[in-house]
Amino acid sequence: MSNSNIQWRKLLLELTVIFFGVTLAFFVENYREKSNERKELEQVLSGIIFELNYLAERGSIHQSAIEANIAQWQASYDSGVMAIPGFYRLPGSPTPPSSAWQSAVSTGTVSDIPADLRLEIGYFYEEFIGVHSNYLRYTEITEKDLMPTALKGAKFFYDSNGELAPGYKVHMQLQLEYASDLKQLTQTARELVVTLNGFHERF
């Protein structure tokens, strides 16, 4: 065998080794990238599920407290007692947390969630934030009018005939509407958690 043939065979062998080495490296890198993406998606899903569970839990608590406070006022009013109108202020921040969802959107990880489920979650968060925006509007009435009036005494909420002033009736009605919205959103959050857990188990 000539030296020329030997050189060609040697070169071909080296090229083959290089090709398989590069190909193997590509597949390893691709596998590692897919594994990292999977881990990131798992973290995002866990964060969203935790956040939805929290919103459902707190939403149910706030809804019950609002309805109980107003029911207590109604019972007093029906018995002829001029009580302070029922009201409820959210403890802590008046705006709901949405950092897990916002993080998924900002990093693009949300694109790994099926489009229909992604739409449902996005719509839920928009509704939840919108409902709390309504709460912020009438909580100003609570802090600037109702609470200062309460310091003066329950009788200042009523007219000379013992009727509750219309503005305070509206205020309680708005709170009941907010409680109703929270009830619906709480149910939606729980349903989304079930759906997300199912998706989490499948991928």
C-alpha cells in the first residue's frame, strides 16, 4: 500500500472521529438544553400553582369575612340597632400577588404551556387584578369617609328617621359584589390548579 493511500485513510479516520465527536457533543448539548428547559418549566409551574393556591385560599377568607361583617350589620339593623355599617379592609397589600405568572411571561417560559391553558391563566390574572382595582376605588371611601365617621359614632351613618344613608348602602353593596367576584375567582383558581397539575404530570 502506497504512502499516499495510507495518508488518505488516516485523514479519513481523523475526519470520521471529528465528525462523530462533534455530533455527539451536539446531542449532549441539546439534551442538556432540553433538560434545563424542563427544569425551568417545572419551577415555573410549581410557582404558578403555589400562587394560585394562595390566591384561592386568601380569596375564600376575604369573601367570608366581607359577607360575615355585612350580615352582622344587617342583623343589628333588622333588630332596630343603629350599628356601624359592615366593612372589611384587606390586611397587608391591597393588590394580589402575580409575580410567578409575570416571571413566566417575562422569561418566555409561558410559551411552553399549551396555548389554551396559557390563555385561561392570563385571563384569570387580568380578571383578578381588575377586580382588586375596583376594590382599591371603594376602599378610598372606607378610609376617607366610613372609618372617620365610625370614630364619631354609629348614629352619624343614619338620617333623622334612622335610615342608613344611601352612600353607605352602596358601599356595602359594592363589597358584596367584590365578595361574589372573589368567590368566582377562587373557584377558577382551584380549577386551574387541577389542570396545571395534570399538565405537569404529563410533560
